[in-house]
Amino acid sequence: MTDWEKGLGLFSQFDLVLLPYEKEAPTLKTVLESKDSARRILILVGPEGGWSAEEVRQAEDKGASAVHLPTPILRTETAGIAIVSMVRFFFK
């Protein structure tokens, strides 16, 4: 966990920043297919209750891609494991 503003400043160090979002967003598969050369990937896992619209806007303004996962809404404890597994499977 890090300060939100500081975290936003780190995005430029990555090829792809993923922000799982339970509302309207492209699928994870769609985003990964469009960025299949990405190697340095940052995954942002939101708090219980989800991301606020303002947090999503700020992250997208800095280059993050909001993505919809092919799962029900996950708890914070399992969301990170699930999306890392999906990304690793895609790039296998």
C-alpha cells in the first residue's frame, strides 16, 4: 500500500498499468491483446467497496487501463491473486 499521489507518479515506470474495475470497462483480455508486448505490468487492487469514479479518472489520466475481470466481484484478499494469475496465463 502506498500514498495514492505517489503511486500515480510511478505509472511511467511500467509498460502497462491495470486497474480492475467492476463498472463499465474493457475486458482484461481485450486490453492484454492490445498491449501484448508489455513486460513491466503494474496491477492496482482497489479497496473494499471498490474504486471511486474520481480515482479511476485520475488513474486513467496517468495512463492506467481500467479492466473488467471475467469473474464476480472479488474481495481485496483474492483480487490480486486472481488478476496476476490471469495475466501470467495470458503471457505464458
